[in-house]
Amino acid sequence: MLKILSFSLIMHFTFCVGWFYPFCFSGTYDIFVGGKKYGVYKDSGSFGELALMYNQPRAATIIATSNGTAWAMVCQGMIFLVSGLF
């Protein structure tokens, strides 16, 4: 479990390809696409699955607007779950 501080940059669209998949358990997170606010995650949410599955750059920037907690799954864990090998 990761502790997230308010105004932390969680993910930026220019980061390299997806190698982790974050899940938010608490806190508030703003979503920006193309420099414009697109939405908000409040106390739950996950993002970056397409970048992870297709090995592509991130499409959005996520910024924490309050303190919160999150958990992140690395690429191999996501592939394992999606492939049905468990």
C-alpha cells in the first residue's frame, strides 16, 4: 500500500510505456487529458490499463488533490491475471 500526498503527480501522459497499474483506495485524484480536466477519481479508481496491455504511452495525467492511499500492480501481474493462468 502506498501513501499518496496531496498534489503528488501520480502519472503523466509523457511517461514511458505502462509498466504498472495503480488502484486508488482513498483520496481524490484529478484526471487531465490534453491539458484539460477530464474527470475525478474519489476514494476509488484505477487507470493506465490500456498503456499496460498494449505497451503504449499513457494518455492522461493523474494528480492527487488530497492525501490518499493506492496500490500498484506491475506489468507481469496484470498479464498473469488477464491471461487466465491463475
